[in-house]
Amino acid sequence: MAVLVFANGVIEDVEWIRPYLTNATAIIAADGGTRHLWALDQPPDTVVGDMDSLPDGIRPWLTAANTVFIEYPPEKDETDLELALLLAVARYDDEILLFGALGGRLDLMLANIILLASPPLDKRRIVPITEHEKAWLVTEAAEIQGAVGDTVSLIPLGGDVQVQATTGLQWPLTNEWLAFGPARGVSNVMTADIATVVVGDGRLLCIHSVKREM
């Protein structure tokens, strides 16, 4: 079970998302993220934001589905996605899957990633996801479920990170520091269907990319 949150980034094809809708605890759209759900013909439970990015003609569809609108003024400090994530964290205890956060404008994409490290979001498992990739913040330990040949990148977020140990990766790390800035942790390769990483200090962004058949 997971809470699904939809941002207003680019999703080229939404059909791969459909299986996630079946067992969702709740579905929350950040303003224009509603358009992805419109394409899936799946109304969200809640729409959050200043409503300046809602597609034309979508309100009647949402109203007919009893979707709840939580509206904010345009002059606010938070992005619509941040407000949606804060709502999800406050209301639900499940994992949060985040769609539409990794495509589109570079400034928003970077802000969406850095959001994972902001309190109180950094205490929860929030997973930005695309058709072929997942990312999440690791502050203690993580298990990466995939397949041999998948790519795993370990990127320090906000400062240097001490990695106590990894398993199931072609280039292991043991009691080593990954410096913030250099790309040393990028493009490791899974040598088993499950890999692990244990962090001793700092915040690590773990990105798991599924190996694609050529």
C-alpha cells in the first residue's frame, strides 16, 4: 500500500502508472499534476495548490468525483508539490510514491529532489518514480530490490556521506566517504537481485535504474 502523489512534471506515457492505482491508500494531486490522472481517467482524492495550473474543463470532472480541493493563495513560500507532500505525511503512514517530479523544468526537478531532505519529509520514505527509475533518501540503511545488471547511483545530498557498507554492487564501499560534489558514486551495477547500503553519517540519494533490453 502506498500514497500516490502527482506533480506537474512531464510524464510522456502514463499507462505504466495504472497498476499502482489499484491498491493506493490515497491519491493526491499537486495542482497541475491532476492532468496525469485525467489521462488515466482516475480522479484524485485531493488536489492541493493555488490551482493556477489546472487544465481547462477539469473542475467539473473533479467535482463529480467528490475530489477535495485544498486551495492556497499564489503568494506562498511552498511549491504546490511541497504542500501536497506535507499533507500526505501528516495524514498517512504509508510509503509515498511521487510521480511527475523528475521531468520538465530543471529548477523544479532539482527543488523536488532536495525536498526529500527537508523536515518533516526527511523522516519518511518518499520515492520519486518514473517508468524505469526510482529514487529515495537514505540516512541509515536501504535495500534495493532489482535485478543483476541494474544501475544504482549513490549521490551525497547536502554534504559528505560516510558509507559504512554496501552489498550486491560491482564496486563495493566499506567505511568510505563520498564527497559532496564529485560523481564517484554514480553508475554502480547490481551483481545480485538485492543490494544493500548502510549509511553511517549524512544523507545519500539512492537512484535505482532498471536495466533495459536493447
